Amino acid sequence: MSEPGRQVSIGEPSVVLDVVYRLLFQTVILIALYLHLAGHNQPGGGFIAGLVVGAAFVLRFITARPQFASRRPIRGEVAIGTGILLAGGMGITSLVLGNSLLEHHAWEFELAVVGKVKATSALVFDTGVLLVVIGVVVLVLDVLGSEGDQPAGVRDEEVTR
């Protein structure tokens, strides 16, 4: 609670939100990782996992809006480009192998500690979709965070003069 007569400004950081962010961020990322890895056999996948990671970034944006642009974990443009390359590359790989576009492939291999592991081409495609969704969310947050940088009614040409 604030002291009587003390006004809290809108730009002031919230201790409660910062604590909630610190407690939930890693958990939300683990849930997104589970959704991503379970996606080709169960409901989930790259899009849902990307939205969950995006929600974690939105929580970070709310808790530290002025510092979000300088502290963001990834650049939105890089994530979108990498995601498109992964998803598109998976489709082209199917064509190069003589199959139809985006045909499903599975590989099994043995890991020392884990044992038999199955990987599919859908996982690579979903990883591309995940990166595209995360990139879009980060770019939207960058735009929302930069809206308050210029005074209202000032055009870009007037700022550069």
C-alpha cells in the first residue's frame, strides 16, 4: 500500500509484478517446451508453444517496459527469418528427397542416458513456426514500447530536424 498523500506514477515499476515474473517465467518456458515437443503426437506444437512463450514475454514487457527493448532475449526479425528458413527448408527437403511437399519423416536413434529417441520432420517444422510466432510477438512489443517515445502530434520529420 502506498503512503497517504503519495501518488504512484504509471511508469513506476511494480514490485509484485516483478516477483511474479521471476517466479513464473521459467515455468512458463518449460510448459512451452513440453507443448512444443508433444505437438506432433498430441495437441500442441509450434504455434501454441510460441503463444505461451509470447505470453511470458508480454509479462516481462509489463514488468519492465522501459528496459524491454534493450533487454529482450532475441531480436524479432532474426527469429522470424530463422523460423521461415526452418519451416520452408523442411518442405524443400521433402521435395529434394523425392517426396511430396512437407511429407512426414521419422528418425530413431539411441542416446546413452535416455535410450531410444524418435525425431520427426514435424518437429523441425514446428520449431520454425515457434520462432516465427515468438518473433512477431517481440516485434509487436517493440512497437508498443516505442509508441511513448515521441510526444503526441510530433511527426518523424520534425523529430529528425
